[in-house]
Amino acid sequence: MMDATQPEYPGADWREHAFDLTRGIAAYTSNPLIAGLARIIAKHPQADIANAFNHKQVACKMWARDKLLESSGARFGRIWILGGWYGVLAAMLFDDTRLDIDAIDSFDIDPSVAAVARTLNRPAGERFQAVTADMYALDYAAVRPDLVVNTSCEHIANVRGWLDLLPRGTQVLLQSNDYFSEPTHINCVASVGAFEEMAGLSELRFSGELPMKKYTRFMLIGTV
């Protein structure tokens, strides 16, 4: 049952309504992910959760989750999610009863997002960690996670250079897009074929595209 309290701050009518709505849906469905969204609205009023959980973000993450299951199976030890933001993908993976996951670590260079990610993924307990860190400074070889996820390759100047930091044989799920007009996208690709060439994976188990209104999302699942 939802344990968050009503948020109290001025000019927050839409957030108050959103809190009441998500709390009601959580009570009706007993869904921990929806309950987590209500907690975020109550406890982190500055979090841009509406953007993080909009229909496009959710569609891309559901696509990733489904294709990961189809291509790589249900069982994972430790998953690392890079650029994990508010931990929405981690919460969606934990929420899927088809998957059997020991632990998920969500990394982001922005220190303001870790507390929000922990609030959302609180039901996972010690199975979830939100870590403030630079993806280039992580010791991939020491931990050797079962799967490394990066759904923001359009923000990486040298995708192959980053992939070279991972031990050979590491499983990866990568996403990029062709949204060239977005100023923060510094390395978009024009097609899924161009994305394949850029990544240069040793084994490719899935390659596909998901058309959106303003852009197409590309995804690769395979092995470095």
C-alpha cells in the first residue's frame, strides 16, 4: 500500500493530481512501480518524472525488455545500466515477472538523480544500487557484469572507444537514434546498419528499429 504523504509546496496543482492518481492506481493494481512513481512525485518535486516516464520513454524501454528476453533469455546475475537517470528501466526490469535478475546497478554522472532512482526502486532493496559515476571510470573487468545496458549512445562521442573498455565477451544492450536536430545528441546514426558498423560487436543477437513520431530508435543486443 502507498506510504508516501501528500506533497506540500506552492504551484503544484498538477503534481497533486498526479500524486493522487498514481497513488490510486497503485492501490488498485498493487503494482510497486506505480507506487514508486507516486513516491517520487511526493518526495522529489523537482524530478522531471513526467519526461522520464512519458509514453516514448516507456515504449523504448518495453521494447528493450521484450527483445532482451527473446534474444538472451530470462536469467541474469548483475546488470549495469549506464546513464540510468531515475532508474526507470531498472524498475521495469524488476517489475517483469518473466525475468530472473539478481541485482541491477544504475550509474549516472548527475548526482541529483541517485536519490530519485532509489525511491523508485525501493522495493528491490539491496538488489538495486544507484551510483554517481562516470561510465568511463568504471572498472568493468573487476566486476564483469552479466549485461551492460546503454540506451543513450547518441550522447557518446566515441561508442567503439567506450566499448573497448569492456572485457571481451561482455553482453550489451545498446540504443541510439536518428534525432539529429536535438542539440544534446552528439553522435546520432542514420540507420540501424550504421549503428551496427559503429558498435562492431563480435556477436549480434538482435538488431532492429522502433519508429517514433520525430525519430527512429535503433537497438543492438549482442556481445563485445
